[in-house]
Amino acid sequence: MSGLRGKTVYLKTPHQNDVSGYIRHLWSDEETMRDVGGTHVMDDERALRWFTAWIEPGNDDRRYFLVVRKEDDVPVGEACFRSYVKNTGIATYGMKVEAKHRGNGYAREALELLLRFYFGTFGGQTMVDDIALENIRAQKMFIKFGFEHDPSVGKIMTSMGGDNVFWVRLNKGKFTQLYGL
Ligand SMILES: CC(C)(COP(=O)(O)OP(=O)(O)OC[C@H]1O[C@@H](n2cnc3c(N)ncnc32)[C@H](O)[C@@H]1OP(=O)(O)O)[C@@H](O)C(=O)NCCC(=O)NCCS
């Protein structure tokens, strides 16, 4: 794997028309959004606000990418991180693979690509994620990937899921050991 391109998917920064196109489609798909609290409806005004906050000009504490299948350039989901704090070097991960594209290994590959960027280029030290307690599929995926279940993260990330979620964490050292940088 090199840069933001893997074997079957690559990560792409969205254009403004992707927001009203693919991203709106992804967030309004009931099956895709079931494990993350339900659909998210975005009118044109919210789409513009989102694009300004995340992409152009964006914000130093976050990055967002579409996960695109290499074979035919079809987007299959999204991968991002947010709430990066320079002092601690910690950010929170987020991702969705569209329900109809699940089980093909896209999430695992996109996670590796995003973390390679985060640890190798962006300068992050630790990635955490707050996964819903009932979202067993995602919990298993992160643990299998190399993340550790660490409830103590909830104590420092109180503005997020707090204690009521399954916190996982992975630091740069362990990622490098497992996957190289
Ligand atoms: C979690 C999610 C991203 C996985 O996407 P995916 O593309 O299907 O995942 P992959 O195909 O890369 O599989 C990764 C692992 O997920 C698990 N998994 C995948 N499909 C599964 C299924 N149908 N049933 C149970 N577990 C499954 C497996 O552990 C798999 O690893 P393995 O095949 O090597 O054993 C996807 O289900 C999703 O978008 N869920 C809603 C959003 C979410 O939960 N995000 C994570 C929290 S930020």
C-alpha cells in the first residue's frame, strides 16, 4: 500500500458536488446508518456548512475522505478523523461503508490507509474511536485490526461518548509495528 491508495480502494478528498451527491446519499441510507444512530438529512444549506467546516477551507483538527473502489471509481463509504488535539496527539476516528458494499474488506483497507496518513503524514500519535455498545461488528473489526479496548479513554474524551460506549485506541508505535509506516 502506498499513500492513500490501497489494493482495492483509495481515499479521495470530496468535491463540493460530492456532498450533495454521494455523501447525502450515504447519510440518508437507512441500512447504512442503522448502527450509528439513524439517517442524517442534509439540505443544501447544511451541505454547504459541512463542506466549509470539513473540506474548504476545512479545519486543522479533522480530515475527511471518501472511500472509493479502485476498479470502477465508485464511492463505497467514508473515513475521517476529528477533534485532533495537538497537545495530546489524539484524534477520534469515524467511518461508514455503505450497507450494500459491506463484507468486502473495504473498511479494513480504508482504516489502514487513513491511519498511514494520520500517523505518517499528519503527525498524529494516537487514534481512538467511540463505538456504540451494541455495534459488535465494528468492535470486532477494530480489535482484529490491532486496536485495544480501553475504557479509560472515556475519562479524557468526556465531551464525546463518555463511559457509555466501547472505546478503542491505537498508537503510532503499535501501528508501525503491525503495518510499517
Ligand atoms: C463496521 C463497518 C465499517 C465494516 O465495514 P465492511 O466494509 O463491511 O468491513 P470489512 O469488509 O473490511 O470487514 C472488516 C471486519 O468487519 C467484520 N465484518 C465484516 N462483515 C461482517 C458481517 N457481515 N458480519 C459480521 N462481521 C462482519 C469482520 O470482523 C471483518 O473482518 P474479517 O472479514 O477479516 O474477519 C460497516 O459495517 C459500517 O459502516 N458500519 C456502520 C458504521 C460503523 O459502525 N462505523 C464504525 C464506528 S466509527
